[in-house]
Amino acid sequence: MPPAANRPDLRPVPLWPRATALPAAGRPECNTTNPPTSTPRDGTGCRPTGAAPTELASAIRLGPPARADVPGPAPRLVLPAPASPIRLRRGVEITARDVALLRDLVLFYGLTRAQLHARRFGAERTAANRLAALARGGYVRMRRAWYAGPAVYVATELGARVAGLGIPAPRWSRLSIGHHITVADVSLVLLAASPGASWVAERELRSAAMATVRGRGGRLIAGAEHVPDGLLVPASRTASAPRTRLPSAAGGAGEGIAVEVELKTKSRAEYRRILGWYGAKLAYRRVAWYCATDAVRRRLDELVRAERAGDFMTVEPLPDGVTVPSWD
């Protein structure tokens, strides 16, 4: 049988006879960036490359015009490409609280649901439902660090980009996540004991330190210096709080207090290196050590006295209410 194109008694029937035709300006074959080499089959032609793009832009933004007498698809609004390359997932509307939550996960390496509930939510069920939605959208991921312990939520690459800190998603480490979770608890207690104070996380300090040891083109030319686990910046001169053992700032308003959280004992050589670095680093006028065990506190007390650093260093146990997570 000859093809339909060669039989005059057969007329081609469109697949969607009641659909609204798209103007030639908005058709792919009439793209002004890659103009076609031949005239389209409907004979309408394409706009020349040098013509004014007003009609073309209008057609692309609003689609084909709607006609009341001809049924067809409603005009579809096609949004222009965003300036940022971030593509948000469907079904999850990101709120300001979500952005703050993602920033917490980026800065503290990961947090449990209970910690996120204490920081960002009023009800535990609300925290669970929202974290489940963010996990379905690909913004957070749930990881298991302990056999019988709670799950830890970490930010994905997409979540880190939405956070907007310029810091990539943290690498997961089961061996160090317990330390990071403890630091997050210590920061929350210290901020509650010092109204108006702010906390600069270790990842922020490390990012700033790495920027100083890179040459042209971002090439690393030296090793990263030591950074504390966090920096407490009081809003004003703060008195010591016996319940949280918050050290007082030696200087005026805005002076930061470097915070070190020690869960296990380091070697004496390593502690001497860190103490010597703080002695030469004038940016930190006060250093507060919080120790999880008496053995760590005794060793640090001894070394601080030997290095004569007691005038700007304090060694204390963990603040009340802070425990070291361990469910192995």
C-alpha cells in the first residue's frame, strides 16, 4: 500500500485536533539561536535573527494565548531560570526555619532529632515530621552512629547549598560524631547562660583559617592552623556563671572566648603544641577547656600550670546537663 502522503484521497488528521497551536516564535524549530535551514511546514515562517525579541520573549514566558471559543490547554507560566543554580525539590517548600536547621547541620557536622527539637522546634512530633519531609526532598540524610542510639541527621550537598554558608556538606565520621554532638550541646548551654552572645562554629573558623594559607588560584601553600571547637562571643562583659562554669571575658564587649571540648586524653606533646599555639595567637584572649573525665582535667591542669597559661586559660568539667553520647 502506498504511503498516506502519496494518496490524495487521504488527509492527515492531527493527533490533538482541539489543541491550541503554539506561535511560530515559541517553537523549537524557530529558535533564533539556531535558525532553521528551511521554512516550517505550516508556512508561518520564523522571525529573523536580527528582529526585536519582544514577541518571542512574551511567547516563551506566557505560552500561547488563550481563546475562549477554542478549547485547549490553559496558558502555562514558564518561570525564567533562577540566578542561583540551586534546584529545589518538588513537594518541599523551604522555610526560614529549614534554612536555619540546615545551617546547624552544616556547622555542627550533624545533630540528633532531640538536639534539633531543642534548637528549632516547639514540639517533638513537629520536628520528626519536618525532618522526614526534608529527608524525602534530599536535603538531609539520616545516619546511624551507634547500635542502640539515636539517629544523626546530616546535611546533603543540596542541603548545604540551600544553607548558603559557602561551606560544603560535612564528611561523615562515626568516630568523631560523638565529639561534635557534645560540642553542640556545650554551645547551647553557654549561649543560654550568656544572653545576647553568639557562637562561631569550628567549621567557620577553619574555613577562615584555610583562606589565609591559600595562594593565587586557591592553591594550598601551607598547613591549616589549629582552630578551637568554637568561639563564644559575648554581647558584653560577662560574669562567671557557677552553674555552667562560663569564664568571664578579660576584655570589653565583643571579645571571643575560645572553647575546647575534650572527651579523651591527648598526649602531653600534643597538649603542649596546642597551649603554645594559643600563647602565640593573640586573637584569643581567653580559652576555656571543658573536660569529660577527671583524668583529662588533671592532665590539662598540670600542663596549664607548667606552661604558666593560667592567666588566660580555665580548665573545668563539662557544663551541667551535658553528657557524652555513647550507646555502643
